[in-house]
Amino acid sequence: MFRLSDHQGKLFDAYGLMTPQKKAACEKSWAGPFHEKALPILFGAEPEFAELYDERMGRPNCPVALLAGLHILKEMNDLTDMEALGALEFDTRWWYAFGLEPDDARLCQKTLHNFRGAVMRHGKGSVIFRKTTDALISALGIGVTRQRLDSTHILSNFAVLNRLGLFCETMRVFLHALKKTDSGLYESVGGGILKRYSDDSRYSDARREEGRRRLAVAARDLYRLVERFKGNAAVEKLNEYGLMRRLLSEQCEISDKPEPPAEGDDDGCEPPVPVKLKIPKEVESEGQRL
């Protein structure tokens, strides 16, 4: 059930419990401008998220401004979900940034994950991004008529993680369907792949330096799953299996000989497979909309 955040200040929020020295330090850090400029904008954008929740059923939602703000800070600092949630729980600056009482500065990873999934399913990401970005630019007085050439590295970060997420989600939905269809076949897949792509996995939640390495692992795992169930009529009828085959053909190419995983890769215990990723410019744009 959707409800707007309560903007009324709390009697025992982090700011009220700080010493004068800590208050001054927080105000001078990134947390000060975030609390003063960004948080009110996030509060104002909350109605955009109302359709993500049922009008009457269910518990009241976690504050949307907090969930959206966590995702912003997570990407700004190149953090995983668990690292961002740890900072929220233990870092005074994060308490101050969101105006939280220490006991309220805690969030379940599943809540963060479900919110992100709902935003993607409802196609709200781009609308919310534009609205909040425009408001932040106006509030901070940032000029956008000129752009630094080296700032485009942000796009490469998005590309790596979105591509990794595509692989992980495609295998996750297949494994979920396989488990419902035949639990015995599901268990036969093996612990490594199940650990990386089951419903409870967060393998796609990677830092930039981990993203490319995990992407190569995911490509090999995708090949293993497709080959593992090739010829199984019941499995091949699953739409989710067809999505895996399509993803393999669009994003990967089959090589002449198997190549073993690199040292330290998460699939190091698995046998080598003859597959490698296509470079991004070789992937047609239609394939990215799988």
C-alpha cells in the first residue's frame, strides 16, 4: 500500500544526537548538500512511484525517497547492495543525509531488490531519472551546455552491468521455471550455477571492476545450461529455455576449441567450454531488448 513519506522532523534523528563537531563535519561532507538539496527533490518525486504499489492491500511501503536515494548513492560510490545497506546502517553521514533516527537506518536487501525490479517492470526509471535530474540541476545551479569528453565513461559502466544483468536474469527465470517443472532436473544442474543464478542470488550486483569478469563467467554458464538440456523435449518447450538460446546466439559466439576459465573465475571448477562474448559493437541493438 502506497503512502508518502512523513516530512516532519523527528525528535531523536541523527542530527539531534550528534555532537557539534560531528554536525559540522556532516554538513561539510556530501551528506550536507544531499540532505538540503537532493532529499526534498526525492520527496517531491514520490508520487511518481504510486503505481508500483496496491492502493489498499498490503503493508505501507518503505519510504520511496529512501529507496530511490539509496540507489543514487549506491551508483555514485560504486557499491554493491550489501555495501550500501551497511553504510546506511553504520555510517553517520548516511543517517544525516536521509534525516533518520539510528534505529530506522536499516533496510532489507530484498526490499531494495524488489523496488528496483518494480521500477524496471513499470518503465518508470527513465521518467524518474529525468525528473529528479532536472530538479537537481536547477537546485544546484549546474550548467549543462558543455560536457566533458571523459565523462562518457559513465555509459560504459551502465553497459557492463546491464549486460551482466541480462545474462543473470535470463538464467534465473529459466532455473525458476525448471524448478517448477521438474525439481529433479533443477537439482541436477549443480551447485555452482544454482548459487550464481537462483532466485536468491545477487550475482549481477557487481562493482565495475567485477562486472566484466563475471560477464565472461555468465556467458560460459549460459552455454553450459543450453547444452545441458539440448534434446530434452520437455525442457526445450519452455519459453525460458528459448530465451536462453536466443541470448546465446545474440550475445556470444561459439569458438573452435574450449577455453578454460581464467584463474580466480567463479566457474573455475567447471569444465572449459567453446564460447566467448561478442564485443559490444557486434551485438545488434535488437538483441539488447531481449
